[in-house]
Amino acid sequence: MADIIASELKDIVRFSLELLGKAIEVEYGRKTYDLVEKIRLQFKSARKSSLENSLKTNAAVLEILSRFTPSQRFQVTHSFAVSLEIINACENAYRSSRLKSKAQSHLEHPGERITYVLTAHPTESRSPECIAIMTDITALLIKMIEERKPSYHEELLHLLLLALKTPVSRTQKPEVADEADYIYTTALRKDLILSMIDNLNEKRTVYLRSWVGGDKDGHPGINDKVMLESLQGSRKHLYAFALELLNNCERDSSLISPPKDSDKLTAKLKILKKALNVLQHVKVGDGAKLSLFKKNLKELDILYLKLIHTESPHLKKLKKLLLLFPGLVLPLELRESSQLIGQDVATAKGPIAGMLKAINSVSKGGNPLWYARALVISSTESSQHIVEAHLLMKKCMGKHGLPLVPLFESRNSLLNAEAILKETFQNKEILELCRKEWSAFFEVMLGYSDSAKENGSLLSRSLIREALYTIEKFLLSINITPIFFHGSGGSVARGGGSLDEQVSWWPLSARKIFKVTLQGEMVYRSFSMPEIFNSQLKKILLNSSKAQTLNTHPASQKNVLDFALKVSKKYQDLVFNTEFLEVVEKSTPYTYLNELKIGSRPSKRSQSLGIDTLRAIPWVLCWTQIRSLLPIWWGIGSSYAELTAEEKKQLQVAFKEDAFFSSFIKLLAFSLAKIDLSIWFSYLQNSKLSPQLITKYKKLFLEEYQLTISFIKSISGEDNILWFRPWLENSITLRSTMIHPLNMAQIVALKNSDAALLRESVTGIASGMLTTG
């Protein structure tokens, strides 16, 4: 069956790419089409070649591209970027149609709670126009698959020609409003809201939150005005959905006889619609207006039931909508650094103070939690940081403020998380607040990106694992239920990866109340189709319900942590070395990050080059783009090679006993399979680095990579590093044929300071690798 499924997907990909070839010839002419085909075939023939032969192929393509005019280079680059977009559209369409056709098993697990916090750092790297066209292409491909015939040849060709006329990448840096609009138009579509309501009917709650407009930390463009504009953006979508439900109810009411009953309902509906009409704009006192609307809705609901003897399905949906979005907005989560919160306490006049006061004034007559759910305290390093946030909250909002959420992301804070919380809850005022106002729940956020940038991925996850269990044990001991908020991205280096591998080592508290960030392109991938949205939900519920007995072998835990510390030392020795930072500057897209137009947030904390000043996501972006993925694997192979035979045996035992270590090995293997050192070495060879440095780092990377491959095989006992998902190798190989040309185009763009070509290549590679960062 698996082979049949694969052949069906291959057929639709082959058909779509062949039609794209015709579109390229129509749009760009035969000469450009021949160039695209020549490059594609060169990389196809070089699949699974030796490193030396791959480097020769790269050099040959670079030589071809260097002879092109800038216009031709862009056309060729755009053609390959669109090809990868089409492959993604085919896979989404195929997956969606398969999910539709399969009998969906009933999901048990009532009472489960899932929260997605939608973020925009980075935002979706593709242009809004590209997203719109690819959405239409996906819908058309679904029709083709379901009807089992290519009956939409002309329509697909038309869309492909539009795609070739539209840059895949953004050409202008997005504002916060652009990022908010992307999130709301993606996640607040009618079909997805209905899906969330259906899940609520089955006593499964999927909440949406957003950082867009609320995440002040390191973002000079965020203030109270921008925050309110973001709330207004979601209000527009939810208002339209609510109005449609009331119009449907009004239509039903007009059919009722006798007329006096119809008139009663119509009169009540008129009052309710008037109450909804004044909610079109989020303003001061919005909470009171919402409270009146909810009161009128309750009265109409009672009258309808009295007259019709059953609930209106439209009013029922509206009530569910208000359970999911009680403020008729997508609630924000505010965030600011502990340092700036501390500075604001004395005067309560800084930007985050202004945002808290704005939430307070808007929510008058209602509840602040309708509009914002928390204040996340970035870089929490001591209990004093939490206490200062509490004091600022009281000054700005009074007694009924927002829950405080410490963010532990550095090595120091993760190691001391339990001690920080113990000292925090010695403050009787905060303890009472938690028990009474926060319903004895306390939320802790764990930062994967920054801790991985600082420590490498293995130690980062090891520290987070330790923090999860120590925090859970402490909070439960004082009768407080922990909520763990995982600040992870799509890539493995940012805490992402297969859901099974992500959650297999989490404690019960983290699996029972599932809360994660979804950034940029992950929002589109998770919310593109209701079937895909529900499939992801099903996976979460199934993983949450597993009666796992997680690792309780202290020796294995200690052995893994000791090994992670060795690996981290080698990682830090490399990335904190000024010589290596010169390599980063001259042979990656680092210095051109500001040209990428992928987010409203600054890509760097300062103009100086340093690991401390580079944001975690662009750091991962650099290594993803050049196909090296350094933060995930660096130091693992050489650290293992230095162990004694007994120490190696202990790690092999840990692989079998420890769910955490086993999951990391699989994520590591998946990442290694995506690495292509021939691409990274081509960047090095075409950089302005000295020949000595180029030779040194080629040798260094090759040795570490080979040692890490040996490590995977030794630990797992398998010859194939993808033994757990053998189909991935084929998928990676097929995509590489389309990604390699984009890497070569990017090298040319870096040489020529061609910003437009760089942006297009970055976005195309991100589409192929399925991650911006």
C-alpha cells in the first residue's frame, strides 16, 4: 500500500512539474527553460556522488550562473523556488485528500487542552501574493486528486504562469500589521473556526494566542498603539463570523409561525445585532460592551429555546465562539525582558507599562484576560525578576492583572529554575494571587532557541528536561498545577522535529496541557487545511494519552547529561571563537540578514558581530541555508570518540532506557540526513576567507560530520541512520535536486551583493528545507 501511495504522489508531482516546465518556456522563453533543465539534470546525475564529484558539479553550475545576466539568474532561481513550492503544494494536497478519504477514528481524550501561540519571528518568508497563489494551486490539486484525472490542465497552467510572475520572497520588510494580518487570515478562516468549535463540542479545547503586537522584547516597533491595532485585526475576522451566524439565525426566525413569535425573536435579534455592531472596533470600555452583548445573547438564547423548543445551531456556535475567544479577539501574550520590566517599576511609564494600562482601559467592564492572557518575563534569572513584574502589574492594572510567566532560557536559569520558583512563592502575595486569581495554575515558559544557540541542541534539551521535572515536582508539592509553555520553532535546532520525538520525554503535566509556539511558516503548514489541522490535533492527543513510564534510571540520566556537557564545551569552543565568527561573517548570509525582509523584528541586537548579539532564529537560519545545521550536531562525534569503551556502552544503554536520549538521537539522525557538506564547502571556497582558513574548516567539518555519523550507527546499532523512517532518505534526495541550484544562486548573490537574488534564494531554500529557521 505504501508503494501505491508513493506512486500516486509522484504522479501528481511529475504532472505538476512538467506543466511548470511548459509555463517556464512560455514565460521566460526556450533559452531559460533549457538552462533550468541543464542545471536540474546536472544535479540529478550527481545524486549520491562522492564529495569530490559533488564539489565539481557545484563549481560547474556556479560557472554557468556567473555567465548569466542578473535577469536570467533571477529567472532560473525563481523557477527552482517555484518548483519547490509546487512540490510542497502537491504534498499538502495529497495529504489533505488522503485524510479526507480515510475514516477518521473517533478521538476520545475529553478535557484535553491545547494552546498554540502564533508568533512572527521570523514571519512567513514568502510573499503574501505567493502564499495566495499556492493556496489556490493546492485547492486545485485536491480536486484533481479526488477526481483522479488531470481535468484542470488550463487552470493549473494559468496559476503556474501567475506564480512565475510573482516573487516567492517578500520585497519589502513587513510591518507588525502585515504579520498580524498573515496570522489572522491563515488561522481565523471560517473552516478552521468551525473545526475548533467541533472539537469544543467533543470537550477538547484548542486555544489560539498570539505574540504579534504583544511581544515587546527586543522589538522597538511594539507599543500600546500597535498592540491595539493587532487586536483590531483579529476582531475584524471574528466579528464577521459572528455577524454571519446572527444573519443565519435571523433567516431562520423569519420562517417561524405564528408571526408574533417571529416578531419576538426578530426584535431580540435586532438588539443583539446592534450590540454586536458597536464591537466592530476595539476601544476603551470594550469589555463593558462585550458584557452587554453576552447578556443579550443569553436572553435571545433563552427566548429561542422557549419558542422553538430547541437551541438555534447558529446561536450555539456563537456561544462556543465566545468560549474560545471571549473578547472576540485572538488574545495576545505580552512579553518584555526582565531588565526593562525592572527599569519600569519605579515610574510605570515604559512601553510595556503603557501596554498593560491599555489592556486595563480596553477591558473595563469585562475581563483583561479576554484580551491578553499573560505577561512573559524574558531572561528570568532570579525571583526578583518575577517580583518586579508583579509590582509593575499592580501599578498598571491593579489587583486583577495578567498571570506572570517566567521564561527560563539560559543555562543558568534552567539549572536554577526550581530554586527561583521556591523563592518566588515565599512571597505570600504572589502565592495567594496564584491560588485565587490564577486558579492554582502557574505557567512556566522554556526557551529552546536561545538555549540551543548558547549551549548547542543536546545540552539545551537536557537542561530543559531537567527543569521540566524539577519544576513539576516542586509546584505539585505546593498544590499548584504547572503549565509548561514550550518556546520552540519548526527546526530541530529550535526545539522542533517530529511530534513523537518532541513529547516522548515530557512529564505528564506538559502532555496533559499542551502549549507551544508556532512561528511563521509553521502557522501555514499547521492551518493550511482543516484536515491537516485535525490530523495534527489527533497526534497531540494520542501522544498526550500514552501511559508512558518515562525514564527513571538516574545513572542513564547522569551519563547523558555528562555527555551533553562535553558536547556543549566543544560547541562553545567553536562558536565563541573570533576566528570562527569571521568564517560566519564571510561565508554565510549573516551580513545580509537585514536584506531578507522576513520579519518586523530586528535580526540583530547590535551591529557588532558576536554570538551574543545575533538572535537565535537568524543564527539557525544561516546554518539551515548553507545546509550545515551546525547547532544540532557539532561536537557530538568527537566527544563520543574520546569516551572510554565503558562510557560508550553506558550511552548505548541510555539509548534503550532513556526516552529523552532516544528521541534526540532520531532527531539528530534526521538532521544529519539533511546536511550536504558539498554545499557548505562551496560557500567556503567562494568566500573571501584565506585559503588556510578554508582548508582548516573544510577538514574540521568533514571530520566532525563523519564522527557523528559513526556515533549514530554505534549508538543505534543500525547501518542506516534513517532506520526509523527509511522513506525520508528518498524525499530528501528528490528535494535536493531543486535546492542545490538555489544554493549556487545564493553564492553568486553574496558575491555580487544582489539583494533581490539573495532574498529569492533564501526563501526558495527555506521552502525546500521546510523551515525558515
